[in-house]
Amino acid sequence: MVSKKVTWGLLLAWAVNDAEEWFTMAPWSRRYGGQARGRVPGPVWLRREISPAQARTAISLMGVIMLAASADGDRTAGRSRFFQAALAAFGLHGVGHLALSARHRGYTPGVVTAPTVVLPFSLWAWRELGRAGVRRSAAGAVRDAAVLLPASLAAVHLAAGVLTGEARRRGVNGRATSRADRLG
């Protein structure tokens, strides 16, 4: 039997990491967004400034995904492919935070809680699934996570852009399209 500390712990660990992002993503993007030269892989807030509304809407939408994953994990006693993919994606995203900060050569949103919350929780929960005998293969979970992570990040940021009107104010290429945006 998998403990609720594993299934609902995913949502809690995510909330701790995203609380850091809630307060830092928009101000960080205002200061550093778009400074990297050339095509920059990674989240939208690394490539350009995003508003606090867009950042917080994206975080809230990701919360819905994490809530669904945790609930599915609880419902299936940790056996859910979706839950295990979300858990693996959460751990991979922690590694991504560290890589982004290394590339940026400094703080990026979420990097404080990546090594202190995200990675320790992910490793512990993965071990617990193994102890309970319900863990899928690591390769399968990582493969699923490699699809789930970028798809969910893109979806929540795109949806947040639409819901907050940021997508309308910026063209497809991410540049300001309204007169006020061009001037400001």
C-alpha cells in the first residue's frame, strides 16, 4: 500500500516549489527575460518578460494538473501511469531548475526549492513506490515524463497567455503588438 504522503505529497511538494515561483517568476522575467542571446530553450519567462497575472495563472493551471495527478495516484494506490509520469516529470523539472540556473549563472525562479524539496521528495516517493511494488519501469516513466513535462508547461503558459490577454497583446512571435506595448 502506498502512503498518502507519496500521492498527495506530490501536490504539496509542487505547491512549495511553485510558491517560490509565484513570488519570483514575474519580477525575475522583468529583469532578465530576453537577455539570453540566440534561441533559448526553456520556459517563456526566460525568453521574455511575463506579467504577474500570466505567471500566476500558469502556476494555478499547473496546480490543476498536479491535483489531478495526485488524486489519480491516490485512487490507484500509486499505480497510475499518469501519477508516476507526473512524479518523474516533477523530478526532471527540478533538474531543469538547476540547469537553468547554471546556464544563467545565478538565481532563476524555483531553484531554491529544487534541491531542497523537489529532488528529495521525488527520489523518496519513487523509492516508496518501489517498496510498495507498484513502481513502473524508470525508463517508461521518464519517457512519459519527457512528453508530459514540456507539453504541460507549454499548455499552461499558452492558456495563461490567452486567459490574461497577454497572447493578444503579443504576436505569435512574442513581440508586443499593441501601441501601448510597443511604447512601454
